Amino acid sequence: DAKTTQPNSMESNEEEPVHLPCNHSTISGTDYIHWYRQLPSQGPEYVIHGLTSNVNNRMASLAIAEDRKSSTLILHRATLRDAAVYYCILRRRYGGATNKLIFGTGTLLAVQP
Amino acid sequence: DVKVTQSSRYLVKRTGEKVFLECVQDMDHENMFWYRQDPGLGLRLIYFSYDVKMKEKGDIPEGYSVSREKKERFSLILESASTNQTSMYLCASRGRPAGELFFGEGSRLTVL
């Protein structure tokens, strides 16, 4: 399974944009890039996913590099409720491995008021 | 909204006891998963099931077994609990192979 690399922790100020990076240099052509986050004392929740093009939804934006070896999750205006661990995960599109989502250790985002 | 419910938020068991962790989802999802989460190690996949009575090992299945007798229910079994199985256990379900995972709130197990 292809691995992802994220910084252990980041800090942001409330109401400022946050850019969370993820490196996945061994990504294959059929791997989707998924992001989940885990709020304190809760299970992870889905944030966004993409394959090649940038993606936007109500929670965040996902910017994918042209060579797909890295991606960035963008929170446009951080709030205190965005403080969480953010996981970048690769999901294989075909075959039995599509059933497995391999989580790493993620990035702990702290948001300061 | 999809709901994934884990039977116990907190459990304390003794070494050698048999432990059952139950997970129920209410959205008729075919895929269900058990992960454990430990500090510094992130989430690690123990077992998953893609249909009733079907199961596959994840990355760390040793010391665990699972049961999926009904579509909505996926149980994780520790036949003889050990202290190194003290952890947070997270259950998840997914409706389609390409769909998002929905997680329960977790069960924190302490084995003394």
C-alpha cells in the first residue's frame, strides 16, 4: 500500500486559512486521495476526496499537485471546532485493496483564538 | 444520517477474559471494519467484512476474531484478553467500495 507523509502538528489562528500538506510520492494512477479528521473523543469523519482535479465541498477544498505526488487540504477560515487530527489516506480504486483504508498518524491541528 | 453504534464506550477487563465488542449500523451497509487506535501509531485495521459471514484480515489480526451473522452487526472478539490489547477500538461501515467510511464513537478497553 502506498504511504502518505504528514507533519505531526500545525497551528493556526481562528478565522485564518489553514493549509495542511500531505506527501504521497508512491501514489499510483488509480489511487484516490481521501481526507478524514478526528475531533477529540470522537471517531474519524470524512472530509473530502479526489483523484486528479481540485475538489471543493462545504467543509474544505482539496488541491492536488499536477504530478499527484502531494496534496493540500485547505480550510478557508479555521474555527475552534476545526481543532482535530487530520488524516490523509490513499485508497486504491480496483481490486481487493479497495476495501482497505490505511490511516497514518495524521496532523494534529491546533487553532488559537 | 448514518449511525454506527458501538455497544460500550468504556470497558475494564482482566487478563485472560473473553471480550466482545459489538457494532451496529443502521444504513444497510455491506462493508464493516474494526480498527484500533494507539498513541503514535494512528489507526490500524484489525479485520473487515464485505458481506454477511464474510471476513478478511487487516494488518493486525493476531489475538482477535470477528463475527458477522447479520448485515447490520459486526462483532470483535478477544478470546483471551491481554494487557497489550488495551486500546481504543473503532468500528466503521461503508455502503459502497468507493464510499466514505462512517465511524462509531469508539470503545476504550482497558485490560488489567
